[in-house]
Amino acid sequence: MPPCPLSAKSPLTIALDLEGTLISNAMSCFPRPGLKGFLDHCRNEADRVVLFTAVFEERVRPILAMLTGEGSAPAWFRDIEIVRWEGIVKDLRFIPGADVPLTLLVDDLKEYVHPEQESQWVPIENYAAPYSADDRALDDVDVLEHTQASQIAHVDGEFVLTISGGELRADRLLVATGRSPNTRDLNLEAAGVEVNQQGAISVDQAMRTSVPGIYAAGDCTDQPQFVYVAAAAGTRAAINMTGGDAALDLTAMPAVVFTDPQVATVGLFRGGGPPQGYRDRQPHAQPRQRAACARQL
């Protein structure tokens, strides 16, 4: 698998799957060849590295202690932050405080990847029996931070990207540029209006900024960038700036992705427990096939 380039202006988070990616599974616990070097590489490249797994933490901690104790993983891995996910897919929004567009998921199974977050998925071959000492899948994962392509060409069925360090070749190319709020020329700092790291104006549910009497709505704010959100936010801002009291409730906000086939979501997602008045009845994913062997811990 070719390296995964990422040009980041905000802190980068790498979320690592455990079973089938870093180790065999939570029963046999065979470490994948190259695990120690790969983990140190992730820590050097990212601002935050978390273990993103469905395995309960009380089971994971002894595994980490074993891996670090035998030298298969670096010492810091024993105390890595663990984020447990539940449900059908691994929604990166489960990770507290993570900037989702700047979070990468290293995982071996595509069916667990959230359909709206495939651009952040770094695929890796499943580590399964027979466990070969010649496995080099972790050596093939490389995160290039603050990397820009100066030229892109399609040659002999491959995409060839010219980057500062040479060339990067891949079978497929995903262009996910995103959008940035166009606020630099508004002189918001002089007015005392707070913005986030991307330059988006921070607002509350009433579309109030950090300065009393100044409201904001639309894609210049830190709200989701959908036309129907901007329209609803503008309506509430107009009501509130003329003495009314209206709030923007995004609990049931639909989100759409213009792909083929199309993808859309609406409503609540799992994480932090269901809100008051709701019961969580979402089905769980089927557990992975476990090896019929155990390793003494």
C-alpha cells in the first residue's frame, strides 16, 4: 500500500485498530512484525495517537503490558489512550476532542469504516493465521504530514504525485480539499470576535459571537457547512438580533455526501450514552471470528 499524504494545519490524530491490525486478536495476542517501529512512527508524526477498539479496556491493558514487557511495543504504548467504540461502524466522532477531518483510522476491515469517513481510512491487510514473520504490512503505512503535491499525472494506470521528497505513486487518488471560511479580510480580531484554528467564527445556538450584538451565520461560522443549516441559522440570527429568542437545534440535522451511490445520515449517533428520553436500541456489530487458542498473560 502506498503512503498516505495529508496536509494538516491542525493537530493530527491517528486512531489505531487493535485486532487484526496491530495484533492477531485479543486471545492469542500475537504482535504483528514491525509493531514497535510502526507505533513510534505514528507517535512522531501525529499530535495524538489513540487505540480505537471494541475490546474492553480491562482486557486491553494486560495485553499492552505484555507487549511492552516483552519488547514488542515501545514503553509509552502501555499507557496509550483507549477509546472503545460500539455499534455498526467506527465513527471517528466517538473520539473525544478529535478534529474528525484531521483524524486518520488505521484498520484492516472496510466494513467497520464509517461511509462518510473513508477518506480518512488507511487500509491495512488483515493479520490472520497463518501468522507469518515475513508480514510487512505495518512497514507499508506511512503518514506524510504537511505534504503538498506540486504536480499530478496519470501514467500507465498509476497516479504519480510530485511532492517535496520525490514521487508518490498510487492506484487511486482521492481529492478531499475541503473548504475554509473566508474570514481573513473581515478584521474580526479588531472587533474582538473569536474564531477557531480554521478561521471559522465561533457562535452559540442563538448565533451570537463572542462580542455582544454581533451575530454570524452560514459557512463563515463553526456550524456544519450545509445550505439548509446556513438558511436556518440566518433565520435565527435575524430573530435574535431584533429582540427575539430562537435557537438552532441540530439534533436531527441530515448530512449528505454527493457520491455515487449517494450517502446520507440523519439523527443521533452513538457516543456518551443516549440523551434523556431516548432508549439506545441500535444493533451491535457481530464480533470478529476469534482464534481457538489463548496466550498466557
